Amino acid sequence: MKTLLSVLVFSFGIAASVMAGMPVNAECPISGKPIRLIFRSKYKDQVIAFCCADCKDKFDKSPSSYASHVKVAAKQP
Ligand SMILES: [Zn+2]
């Protein structure tokens, strides 16, 4: 019973973080590596995440040239 409760709390936590601006992509648009959630930028109302601070810097300097590289990850059901 206790386990079920913590699973519910955990799922609720995920839902809350999605609303708090989770990135649309799972791969860094600059390097193609997996993203890390601490490196994020907002572009056209979308949150885009990067693998490292360098990639975020590159994107921030010219977002329009990298926006087409952003692969929007499939939404989880
Ligand atoms: Zn990077």
C-alpha cells in the first residue's frame, strides 16, 4: 500500500514537471547527444534542451539557424 502511494506521488511529480516547461526534444539539436534538463532555452513558446552549456550558447546566439535541427520527441501516451 505504501509502495502504491509513492508510485502515485512519483507520477504526479512527473505530470507537474511537464507543466513546468519540460523540453520538446530529447536530443541536443546542436550535437545530437541526449539532453540534460539543466540546459534549456525558450524559443517560440517551446522549451528546448541541450546537452551542455556550449550548445545552449550556440543556440542562443542564433536560434533561427538551429531551430530546424530540433527534433520534437514523440509525446508519451
Ligand atoms: Zn553540447
